[in-house]
Amino acid sequence: MKGRTPVPIIGNQAVLRLDSAGRKKPAADAYHQSAQAAYEALAAAYATAEARWMEAVLPATQTYLAALASALAAWSEAAAQAAAARDDRIQAAERTYAQRLQDLQSQADEAWQVYASALFDAGCAPPASGPFQFVGYYFPRGSFDPRTGLALDEHGHPRPLTWGEWAWYVITSAGNDPSNWFVLPLGMAKAPASAAAKAASAAAAKVASRLGGAAVSPVARLGKSITNWLGPGAGVLRSDARGFVIQSRDGLRQFRIDFKGPGTPPAHAHFEVWDAAKQGWVDAVPGQHRFPFGE
Amino acid sequence: MAAYEAIADRPGAYRVVLEERAEGVYVNVFADASSSNPYIDILQSDLAMAKRVCRQDYGIEEHQWRQIPDIDWHAPEPGES
């Protein structure tokens, strides 16, 4: 080994070297001393940096926490004010609604009085159902047959509209969800007598006019009713001087007007619905084939 | 446009006349032999449908129909399409 350059031996913890006498001398001591010194220097630097960081950050943190507390307080106050304002608006809306409901009920009662009087004058006893309630004549979805537009009884069987339903429809048809309502002529299917029907119709129209319906002409109202009955997207099959035919988009309802031809004068309308069992068109109101105009 | 006639000879439906028009086929029903105008004139979509409904409602079979000169109860005004 003499004369050869000492070769470092790489170990796990230390570098072994040879001294001048060729004896092996571990470098661990020197290494440990250097590492200790380096660690102490690093620790000192870290401690200094940490102190400086704390010195810099702490005031900012305190400022942030103070601002946060202030913001939370402001938010809570604003939320409380908003809730109070909301409650006020809700209560105001509820008061308006209740007042409007009361007004409408009064008008409905008044309409009933006129209507019952008209029936009485026409020689018919008013229906036993009594004055109708304003909120009672919204037809719940499913309580009528969308194919025929007829109301359904508790067994799901078609039934004609009551006089109250019909009269209420006349009064309110312009302002309600059309899917809940029926075309006016359908309600006339089971009129107790033609004289009574005419009298009640005139009375209802008069009442409707008094209740603000004057802005909507009978023609416009009827047109709206027919539009409601047919639904959106109805297609005109014919439109000329002698006749008019329009069919609903789903092909289940059709409305016709004969200006000339059988049954005229007077001009009249037809309401027809598709009968799936028969695979053909039938009158929407059994036994009511034509609805004459001019009354 | 064609027209077809059949005698049903039933109460309230003595005679039926089918009237083809652009919009469909009118089923014109005459109450009795002396009636000059139909009291029912439902519009069916086509001739086959009209005949099927008449078989169901009035018992009119296919062989009972006979073509007749066109009638104009539901025809548009002359000159109109």
C-alpha cells in the first residue's frame, strides 16, 4: 500500500482517510463538528427570521381580525335590516292579496245575485249550490278531461259545468290559466232551459261588463276562449267566406264556423273532438252540434 | 270533389251524404225523407274515416254508398280555392 495515493472510502456516516503513518483515521469527528456548527448557524438564522416574520405578520393579523370582526358586525346588521324589510313587503303583499280576495268575493257575490235574479225572472229556480266562492272555481288539474274540455266528477266521469262554474268562467276567463278552464259553449251544454240560458248569459255578460270586462269585447273573449280550447300551434284548415276550420296541433280538437251552408242562417260554430274509440270526430258536447251566433 | 249518398233509414238518420272537401269529408245527416237540409254535418278527416263512422253510427255498409253529383253545402265560394 506504501507509495500509493490514499483513496477515500465512502461509508454510511464518514469518510475514512489514511494519516501520514498510513493508519486509518475516521473523519467522523470533523464531520460532526462541521455539521453541528452548520446546524447551529441555521437554527440561529431561522430563529431570527421567525422573530422578524412574527414581528411583521402579527400586526397585520391583528388588523385583519379587527377588520373581519367589523365586517361581520356590519353584515349582521344589514341582514337584520333586509329581513325586516322583506317581512314588511311580505306583509304588505299579504294585506293586498287579502283585500283583493275580499273584493273579488264581493264581486262574485254580487254577480251571483244578478245571476240568480235572472234565472228567477226566467222562471227557473236558482241552483241549490248557492253563491260560489272565489277560490273555489279554479279547477284543479286533473279534474277535467283535456280531450273534451268537460269537467270530471268524483269518479272521473265527464260532467257538464255547473251554472256557477259557467258564470264564473264568463267573468274571469280573460285572466286565468287557460289550462284550468273550459270554453264557454261547453258549459252551456246542460242549460236547464233555453230561455233561462239566454237570460243568464245576458246577465252574466252584463255582470262581466260591470266588473271590468267591458275592456274585453265578447268577440275577443270568445276568440280567447277558443284559442285556449285549441291550445297553441293550432292550424287553419280552411278560411274563406263560407267557412272556417281550425284544428289543434295535437289533432284532438277542431273548431269550425259555417257562415253559409246547412244550418245557416244564422252563422254558427262547431266544437268537435277526436274520439279515439270511434276513430273519428264527434261533437265536443254530446247533443250540441251547432252553436249559433247573433245572440 | 265527390259526394256519396246512402239511405240509413234509421230514426233521426234517414239519409247520409258524404261531401268531400279540401279540409276533409263532411258527414251530412238528414233526419227524415222530407228533410232538405242536414241537421248534422260533422267534419271527418277523410273518406275512409267518414264511412267507418257512418257504419258505427248508422249501420251503413260499404256497398250502400253510391256516388252522386257533387253538392256544394260546404263548398267555398266560386272562385275561391
